[in-house]
Amino acid sequence: GVCGCCGALRPRYKRLVDNIFPEDPEDGLVKANMEKLTFYALSAPEKLDRIGAYLSERLSRDVARHRYGYVCIAMEALDQLLMACHCQSINLFVESFLKMVRKLLEADKPNLQILGTNSFVKFANIEEDTPSYHRSYDFFVSRFSEMCHSSFEDPDIRTKIRMAGIKGLQGVVRKTVNDELQANIWDPQHMDKIVPSLLFNLQSGEGTESRSPSPLQASEKEKESPAELTERCFRELLGRAAYGNIKNAVTPVLMHLDNHSLWEGKTFAVRCFKIIMYSIQSQHSHLVIQQLLGHLDANSKSSATVRAGIVEVLLEAAAIASSGSVGPTVLEVFNTLLRHLRLSVDYELTGSYDCTNIGTKIIKEHEERQLQEAVIRTIGSFANTLPTYQRSEVMLFIMGKIPIPGMHFTLPSTGSGPEGHRMIQVMLLKSLRQVTCGFKTTNMLTALPNSFLDPLLSFALLEDAEIRLLVLEILVSLIDRHDNLPKFSTISIISDISVLKLKVDKCSRQDNLFMKKHAQHLYRHIYLCSKEHNTVQPHFEKLYSLLALISMELANEEVVVDLIRVALALQDLALSGEEALPVYNRCAVHALSSAYLNLISQLTTVPAFCQHVHEVIGMRQKEIPYLLPEDVFIENPTIPKTLEKLEGEVLFQQAKITEVLGGSGYNTERLATPYVPQFTDEDRLSKRKSVGETISLQVEVESRNSPEKEERTPAEEITFETLKNAIVDSVGVEEQEKERRRQVVEKFQKAPFEEIAAHCGARASMLQSKLNQIFEITIRPPPSPSGTITSSYGQTQSRSVPVYEMKFPDLCVY
């Protein structure tokens, strides 16, 4: 104590510290004396902790006495010592420093809080040589978070305090994130304070949209905005997050959006997750997506607007996620989205659902519709990030979810009857349409197996016009691999197709095999879809696109011949009165046939064929323009009330086309045979309006894929080519037989008991009817002593008794 009174006897470090303070605080730090103090601290690092303690003591006294000029000088000295001294003894000095920063942050004066924050930020930027075992930043996290929410009256000071809070949080993260010995900043107790504080400030500047994957260089004015500073801080925080910390960083974001009802506006939620997706390491993207999916599940009974908001965020997140980063559970992503699509359909049909918090909640139909559209768009967005093979799996997966007429449902029954099943069919087909957009594969045979195409085509025969249109859109999307579809969006007679600049590749071996297997199936559905009474303009446009794209993408010589036969069969369909088609439909089918023949004639480049087609179209333009697309597929077509019998030059002649194409090497025998679609069991399965009935399955299914067989003349010459074809055909027959057996086994393994029972009942009744037929054929007259009973004309009497009804004498029975 005595030494303290006498300046000369005081310790040197105290004298050096005292000398840096001027008599008038306005003069600022005495720089010459500050240099002496710094030199002394560097020369005797063991004294650094004492210097810090003494500076801290003086500063506390000045704060208490409101001598803020000296407080600023003391903090400046602390900062300079901290920046200059990077030695092992700094740890103890830091304790004094942090104690002083804490003292300033606890003060009521905004200026002192900002001063303390600025010093802390300088300290945070120092990389210490040795780790700290005992330092705690809990107070700083809490205090800086509190400053972020400042509600000071003066707006300018409020902004400064909030910005100081954001900078402080940024400093805490920088100081702790790389130091393994520190308390983990990623713990929920810290993240639950840091993240909401940042989001609160980000929301206050919502007018400025997030600009780019990485923050651009902002102007000086922008740097003063809390929102801009927050965004940089938030990006830095997320950029430092390791694999195990992503969840802790994203969960508070989800909670904040929930608590403040921010999903419904969508824009802020989308902005937040754009920042998250662009800031985290790309290999962690799937973790964020999985958390969003989990949050969607947790909100399954929230309002449609909340669910739609989460789905919209998922849509944006999926678009940003790099290819293949949806994660290992790709199908689980689609399963979750499809489940919510089904739930939404249920809610819409039932009109309400039980909500745990507020009892029964009434559904707004238009909100559910918006949600459904958002889910479908999101499914498409996810699919676009996948490679082709995974997208093919997803298509199969969705197809497996669609209730198919005559089959048991893979989706649980909604309890809403046929209408519910129809809505699910429509929604899932819309999802499938989104997935197939932009789907390009070199090998269609493997990408589109029977298990996908067969159920898809069975929907093309349903009476529901919307479902048929969706199926056609999916087929067109799958076949269009060179982006030719936009060129065929409308049906028209194109005089020169070279202006379309079509991209045509040579048909590959895989494409030939695909058409060999599925061509007849596709033709059937084009023909049968044209026959439907409720087929309207969009259907005809898609049918035209489908015919055109098959010609461009999958056509060999045999396919071209068959397509011409189908077009001529469509003309015959429009001419015949058997189907009782409305006049508009008959004109539309004529127009479709003429537009397609005009296209295929130019693709085949046979001059005589082109000439015949142009002559017929020319005659129609003069005499009956309502049979051409330009007069049919418009808003108000001028269609006659009845269609007169057409003949002669206004019709495309099969004989004439056979003759001109035969001269160019096409198969005349096949061309001369009119196209007739095969009728299979599938028609009966698909035509039913009710999807709830049980269908008896027939085991003896005809081979659907075999092309129409033409009768050969007995005197046909046997050549090497004939023998080779016979061998190839026998292999095909064996393959079909194996496939048929596999289908039979699969049906008996997987079909419900009721269907098997119905099938066996049908077999039994069929057997009985066959037996009855046999018995009726083998009937004989009853025995009589005089032999056969004859009439007066010598003919056998017409009345006769079947053998099994005859009465034999007892002697004959043993």
C-alpha cells in the first residue's frame, strides 16, 4: 500500500500503463508511451497478464465514474496490445480483455456496447497459437442475440446496436467454429439464439432479394444495411457447417418460420432456403431436403397454405441441389411427396379433417388445389436433378402407386369412392407427366419396360377424357428425344417441312426392338382413342404429335408402312357410320389423317406419294375445306350438320398409295392390307367406368405384341431368308410363351383371394358350357326293338334323346 502512494516505487508495468492516459481524455492515447508499453509487453511476456488486469481495473473504475473518454483510451490500448502480442501468455491477458468487453456490453449506454462489440470483433479475427480450455462465450452469444433484437427508440441508434449484435455473433462464430476445445457453437442452445436473431434482421430488410450463390461486392451504402450484413453473416455461418452440424443450423430456421407464420407468404421462406442451399457445401444438400420433407410430414394437418409453402421451398431447394445430391433415399423423397398428394385429395373430397389443436378444420378447396399443383411441380423439379436410370425407376415407382382398373390398389383406399380414385389417378398421372418432361434415353427398351408401358397404355382406353389426354402427353414426352415436339404443337398442312428444321436420327437397333415389341400396342391406342366420342381438339393435337414423333424417332421401313395403314384406317373410321361418331369428330379424324399423310409423304420423299397427297388436299381445299385441320382445329369451326357420303378424289386411295410406294421398294402386300386393331382383354378391363369392381382374370391371354399375321400362299418359295425368319420367329414365340407363363404365375401369387375365386368360378362355368356343347352334338335316337325309328318318308325322326338321358333296361346296367 505504501508503494502504491509513491509513484517511483510502483511496479514498472503500472507506471507504463498510467503514462498512456493523458490529463485531458480529449487528447486521446499518448502514442509514444503506448509504444513503450507495447515494447515492454513484448520483452517481458510474463507481465502481460498483470498489464491486462491493471488496465481492466482502471477501466472498471472509469466506467463506474462515467469517465467515458478514459474508457475509450483503455479499450484502444487493450486492442493494440492484443494485436501486437501473439505469444503463449496471451491466454491470461485475453481473460482480462473479455472481462472488460463484458463490462462494456452490460452497460446501458449504446456507445459503450458498440465500443465493446468492435473490440470483440478485432479479437475474434486474431488466430491464437494455443487453444483455450476454459474460456466461455455463452454470455456473448446471449448478449449479442439480445442486441440483434434491440428496440431502442432512436432508429439510427437502434440500427447501429443491431448491426453491432450481428457483427458480434459473426465474431463468436469465427472464434469458436474451428477450435475443437471450445464449447460447441453448433449446440442447439446456441443455435436457437443465433439463427433466429439473424433471421429477425434478415426479415426486416426483405425488400432486397438474395442475389447470387455468393454475396457480390456491395456498395458502401448497402454495407450499412442490417439485412445485408445479416445475409453475409448467415452465409458465413452455414458455409462453416460440417456434415453433423447442418441439422442443428436448419432446425431453428424451420421453427422460426413456424412460429411467425412465414410459410404462407412463401417469399421469405424461399429466400432463407436459397441462402442456405447456396451457402452450405453441395454434398450436404440432401440433408436440408430430408429435413424439409420431415417438416412437411410433421405439418400434415396444418393448413394447405402452410403445406404449400413448405412444398414451394422444397421446389426451390431441389432446383439448386446439384445433380444426384437428393441423397441415398431417392424413392423415399417421392414417396413422401406422393403421400401428401393423396392426403390433399382426401382432404379436398371429405371437406375437413381432425386437427389436434383446434378440433375439426374446414378445408378450402382452392387452397388444396394450389398445394396439389405445387407438389406436382416439386416432383418434376426433383426428377430433373436425377440421372436417367434413376428417373426411370421413379417413373416405375409412381406408376406402381396409380390405381389401375381391374387391379388391386397399391394406395390405401381413401374411403371416398370412385371419385377419389379418379382424382388420385389424375394427380399421379400429372406427376408422371412432370417426371417425363425432358426425359431422354438412348435405349427405350430398358427405360420403358412392360411393367410401365402396359399400365400406362391401359389408361389410354378409359372413358375419362382428362386421363386419356394425360397419357398421350406422357407418351409424347417420352418419345421426343430431339426436342421436335414444339414443331408439332398444332395440326396443320405444311407444304414444305424443311422449314421446320427437324432433327432426325437413324433408327437404332434398340429402337427397332422397342417398336417390334410395342408398335402394335401404340397403333391400337392411337386408333381407339380417335374413336372416342369425347375426344376433343387437345386430344387430336397430341395424337398428331405422337404419330409425327414415332415417324421421326422410331421409324424403320416397316413402321412407316404401318403408320400409313393406321392413317388410312382413321380415314375409313371417319367414313363409316358404325361408330355413330359426332360430325365434328368425323371431320377432326379426317383432318388428323390428312395432316399426318402430308407429313409422312414428305418424310418418305417418294415424289408420286407426295403428289397424290397434295392432289387430295388441293381438292379438299376447293370443295370440302372442313376436312382439313385449318378449318377444323380453330375456335369456331364451320362444320356442316351432316357429313355427306364422300368418294373419289377427296379421299386418299389405299390402292394408289400401295402402287406408288411399291415402286420405291416398300412392302406392297402389307400396304394393301387394311389396318384392323387387335381386340384384347385389355379393352374390357379398361372400358369399365367403375374401378372398384372385381374382374375375373383370364389366364389364356392372347399375345398382344405379335404383329398382325398375314396368310402365306402354300406355293411360297422357300429361301434362305425364309428359314432365317422362321428361326427368329420361333425364338420370339418362345419368349412370348415364357412371358405368358410368368404373368400367369405372378397373377396367382399376387392377386387377392376374391379375384382368384372369381377366376376359378369363370373357368368352371366355361368348362360346363363346353361340356353342354359336346353333349348337344353327340345326341342319338332312343333305342327301340325294331331299330331306328323312321318316318313315313324314310328319314330319321327329328325328335331324339341325348345318350345320357336314355332309359336302358335293367339287364344292360351292371
